[in-house]
Amino acid sequence: MEILMKLWGLDLVALRGFVFSIFILNFVFSCQILFLQPLVAALDGQPSDAAALFERASQSIKVKKYSEALDDLNAAIETDPGLSEAYWHRASILRQFCRYEESEKSYKKFLEMKPRNSAAEKELSQLYQAQSALDSAKNLFDSGDFTKALEFIEKVVLVFSPACSNAKLLKVRLLLTAKDYSSVISETGYVLKEDEDNLEALLLRGRAYYYLVDHDVAIRHYQKGLRLDPEHGELKKAYFGLKNLLKKTKSAEDNASKGKLRLAVEEYKTALALDPDHTTYNVHLHLGLCKVLVKLGRGKEAVTSCSGALEIDEELLEALVQRGEAKLLVEDWEGAVADLKSAAEKSPQDMNIREALMRAERSLKLSQRKDYYKILGISKTASMSEIKRAYKKLALQWHPDKNADNRAEAEAKFQEIAAAYEILGDEEKRTKYDSGEDIDEGMGMGGGGFNPFGGGGQQYTFHFEGGFPGGDFGGFHF
């Protein structure tokens, strides 16, 4: 028993020593935290008191490092909740970032501590103006009133909240709808300088390059965004849409060069349907389609396609020439001459254009003379015997003595038939007529040329070799 008591006494001594040691270690550790932490913070450049944090925030604000300033102001307020100026500065920065609800709380907290501060009250009023203007701009954007929306952003929101990323990106979208692509590239450049991984800025900047037909640069912007977020819907749509457009265009051009014209037409039409708003690029698709359609002889469609190109770029010389060729196909002689004459004026040294213009002018001239084949009701490949039969039949049908009731009309018609036969019944004259040469100026043109009536006499004699159809005599007298 005595031995047990001695052992127990020793254990109590050891226990008291252990507890005392723990107490001493805890005391030393607490002292280290209390006295060494400020030193460590100083070595790290991190102030530990609210005043120092506030001062550093003020310096950051001067150089527009708002995010760093905001961190220090939050830390200062946490260290000293009574530091009223920190609330005001924080409210101002949050307003700059258009974090309006947080900003409003900080302004109100400051005004509780410093009532009737006119400067803070004015800034709070500006916050409400900016907040309202941003909401209005968003609604106007959704309704399609882009001009008014841009005014709200530029004249109100970005005046009171110049660091507002949402407002900056909304402005970029508005500039994109206005097709001010250079400004889009410039504005997104500022956003990406602050945040190089901003997905919306990468998307909008890529679209600006896309509409400027700088497709390689557009693809690089889309790819960077997709590396950051492979499932970003708008970036995926933009990237794969552009790749598909380039693929269809190449296919159309390859088919055209290989003579697969009908396939080329379908590919060009498909490419044009992908993005009707991509006008700067589509002008070349319209032209490519027009050229293929001209080769296929599909004049009406070709005119439409070339007109589409010229609506985008009225100075596009090749589209003007191709439309002139297309108008020749649809026998719009005057339109063809007008287009080709305009093209020749723009490029007077181009002999191909001048030759096309000469063809168009000759076609126009031919169209303005009487169509003798049509008058006789025969084809342009009719044989001489077919021409004679047609003439005999029509001459008998329209002789004035057989049309007493409509003698004036019959005389005009009979004269026209006789003039047609005068040309087509003579091989040499017919050859000249077919080639577009002038034969006898005024003949058959409604002037004072060939007249079967011999100055208005009442007796007309016509001799038809082989007799008149249906008779055995060699002459026919009225």
C-alpha cells in the first residue's frame, strides 16, 4: 500500500508538470500571434490597421485599381466598422462597377453616420440615374430601339459608372447592330485589357472581324473562348457557323472550276442562306452564283443574283458586266446596253467589255427592226420553199380587195408581208438580214420603202412561180 501511495504521488507531480508546460507553450504561442503578426503583415506589405488600409485604398483609386481598392476598403471596414469614409469610398467604387444594390447600401450606411452630406447624397442620386438608364437601355435593346439605347449607355450609364462591364458590353452589342465594326474592335480591346478571358468580349470582337471578312482572326477569337468554355452556346454557334460557310464556299468554287455548274449553283445558294446579314462576304457569293447561272443560260436568275451583288456594292465592275450578259439572255436589250455602257465607262481600256457592249448594241438594233420571220409565221431555219408558201398564203389572206370591210388594216398588213418576202425571198438579202447588217434603210420599217401597191393603184398583179396554191394558172389578177 505504501508503495502504491508513493507511485500515485509521483504521477500527480508529473501531471502537474505536464499541465504547466502546456500552459507555458500556449502563452508563448499567443504572444507570438499578438506581437509577431503586425511584423509579418508589415513584411508582407499588408497593413493591419484600418487607417493604413484606407490610405492604401485611396492610392489604388487614384491609379484606377478599383478591385484592389475595394478589397482594402472591405478589410478596413471589417477592422474598424466605424470608419465612415471607407463606406463612402466603397459605395463610389461599387457604383463605378454598376453593382448598384451594394453601392446603395454603403451610401446609406455612410449617410447614417454622416447625415446630410450633400456630396454623398448627390452621388446616390447619380446611382439611381445610372441604374434606371441601364435598365432602360436593356429594354430598348430588346425592343430594337438601338439608337436610343446607345444614348442611355453613353450619356448616362458610362458617365456615372465608367467601370461597368455590363454597360460596356451592351454598348459593344449596340455598335455591332449599327455595323460600326471598328468601334466594336476598339471597345472590346479595352474590356479584354482588363479581363483577357472575358468570353462575351471575345465573342463580340470575333463577330466584328467576321463581318469585316477577316475570318482567320475571327476564328482565333472563337477558339480562345471555346478553350475557356467548350460548351459556350454562342461561341460554338459562331465558330461552327463560320467553318460551315467557308466549307460551302470552297465547295461551290471547286465545282464551278470543274465545270459542275449545277452543283455549284446549289452550293452557292446554300452558302448565301447561312447568313444573309454577312453582306461584305455575300457580295462575292452573289457574283459567283451569277457567273455560273450565265454559263448555264439561266438569265432571269442570273440577273437577280448579280443585282444582289450590286445592291451591296454598286461599284463592283464584274457584277455589272455579268448582269449585262444575263440581260442579253433574257432579251432585255436596252438593260444590257445600259449595264455594259456603264461598265465600259468605268473601265474604258477593257476590250472584252467593249466587245460585249457592241454585241448588246447590235442586239438592240436588231430588236427594233421588224421580225420578218415572225411576220411570215416561219422559223429562222425555214427553207426557201417554206418562205414562198407562207408568203403566198398570207398574201391571199390579206389582199385588200378580199378585205373590203377592213381595207386600211389589210393594206398595212399586205405591205408588211410583201416587205418580209422581199428580204427573206432573196438569199443574199436574207443572209445580210440574219447577220444584222443594214439592207435597204427604211425597207419594211414603216417608211417609204417597198410598196406593192405602186402608189395607190387599184389593180395588183402577183406572179407566183408554179401557180397559186390550189390553182393551175401561172398568174393571179385582181
